Amino acid sequence: MVVILQPNIFKNKTILITGAASGIGRGLAIHAASEKMNIILIDIDEEGLKETQSLIHNSSSLALKCDVSNFKELSQCKEQIIEQYGRVHFLFNNAGIFLEGRSWKINNQNWKRIIDVNVMSIVYGLNLFVDEMIASNERCHIVNTSSMAGLIVGPAFSPYTATKHAVVGLTRSLYEDLKNEYPKIGVSVLCPGLVKTNIMKRDKSGLNLDNFAIDQHETATLNKEWLGEGVKNGMDPIDLAKIVFDKINKNEFWILTHPEFLEVYKEYSNELILSETATLN
Ligand SMILES: NC(=O)c1ccc[n+]([C@@H]2O[C@H](COP(=O)([O-])OP(=O)(O)OC[C@H]3O[C@@H](n4cnc5c(N)ncnc54)[C@H](O)[C@@H]3O)[C@@H](O)[C@H]2O)c1
């Protein structure tokens, strides 16, 4: 039997992870360390960054405090990254925040914040790093973190759902734009289900969480509680990271860690197909 050894696409390459101070970002960083990568950790939470860095102390890493929704701050990070590592091969646009509620009950300030953090930060990451990935002519990969909420819709989760749907659309467009002309740049969208992280804490989210600013409708409150329980009992981010790296290695676009939610997706898309078929007949 002939065994063909696959080249290791991760070893000694540089990975940038936003939202690296906690949860999924931390899990990805720990996995990247096991792959012997150079790791750039970006987050708004300086203490959490230090903790993540201490967990990967045997690896080369650079921790940068930054609000990724601020293009100027992220550009300044880029200067330090170039100085230390030259370029980024793997870009994980992962930082994100959660907000429940019905669309018309969310004030402009909170809508703007969640769009800036969950969507514009990804745009800024692409603005700053993709051209250089292309110019490098090396195998690179971009992973944008969406959610199952980027594919399916439940009541009273409007801001989170809208931003995560935007991430799926943005990432699929990126994939279509790169796949033929620049096939060395892989693209994936990560759509996790429930993962055991600190996403429901929201202490550094920049959202206005005062009672008067949050939708107090019973459905919003109950669904937030349901989500909180699910997250508490969710997948370990370390297990999630293994799935993510395996999918990147296979150069797959979709990274779904909880395929059981696809049943709901099927119902949702069938509704569209059936309504269209009824119109055509
Ligand atoms: N936990 C889940 O069940 C779940 C499910 C689906 C998708 N996600 C997505 O996974 C991603 C990571 O979230 P998590 O669950 O690990 O939560 P988490 O809160 O544990 O980690 C998110 C990290 O992002 C950082 N962050 C938030 N806003 C930031 C900003 N403006 N600038 C820089 N850093 C910022 C936080 O400080 C935190 O360290 C998010 O995009 C989230 O929407 C999570």
C-alpha cells in the first residue's frame, strides 16, 4: 500500500484569532498551539488575553488589546503583526456578541453596536489582510464565525440573527470571489450550535444592557434563558476547534458543529420551496 503524506498546512504558519480571550477563540488558540503555529490573539478583554496566552506559553504568540469594531485600532494591530510575523496565513474573524429582542424594540445604539462588532469587524479584517494573502501566493485560509442563527430563525433573536445571516452571506460571497481566481485562499464559515463559552455574560460587549434598553417581552426573556442554559451545557470549545481545523485541512466551506440543527434548516428551506412551487403551479 502506498501512503501519501499530506503536507502540514498549519506548522510554523501565522494565525490571527479575534475574540481570543475567551470561549471559541481561546479553544482555537489552544488547538493552534498544538499545531505549532505562531498565534496572534486579539480581543477587547486584556485580562482574558493574558489568560489565553498563559495557556499557550510554549508557542510564539502576540496578544493585542483591540476593539475589532474600530478600523483604526485594528489597523494599528496590523502594524505590530507585520513587525513580528510579516504576514497572516490564517485569519479567524471570530469575535462576536449576543443580543436578544424583537427588531423594532432594539434601539439604534444597540443595533449599531451589534452590527459593528459582528459584521463590520469581519469586513475590516478582510480589508486589512486579504490582499496580502493573495500576494503571498501561499496556502491561506479565512474562517468567519457565524452561528446556526446565521441559517435558521427563532423568535425574539432579531439582532443576533440578522448579523449572523449577514456573516453567512458575506462569507459565501468571499468564497465565490476567491475560489477560481485565487484557489490558494480557502474560505470557511463556522456555524456552531451551542458551545460552552462566556457569550451570555456580555460585560465587555459595549451594548446598553439597562432594563429600559432591552426588549422585555416574555419571549425575548424566555429565549435568552433557554440559550443561556444551552450554552452552559454546550460543546467544549476544544472539541469544536478540532472540528474546525479538520475542515480547514479538507478545505471545506461549511463548518457545522451541530448538524442536528439542519433538520430545522430543512423545514425552513422547504417552506420557501413549497411556497414557490405553489405559485408556479
Ligand atoms: N457560544 C455559542 O454557543 C456560540 C454559538 C454560535 C456562534 N457563536 C459565535 O462564536 C463567536 C465567539 O463567541 P463565544 O461563544 O466564544 O463567546 P465569548 O464571549 O466567550 O468570546 C467572545 C470573545 O469576543 C470578544 N469580543 C467581543 N466584542 C469584541 C470587540 N468589539 N473587540 C474585540 N473582542 C471582542 C470578547 O471579549 C470575548 O473574549 C461569536 O462570534 C459568537 O457569536 C457562539
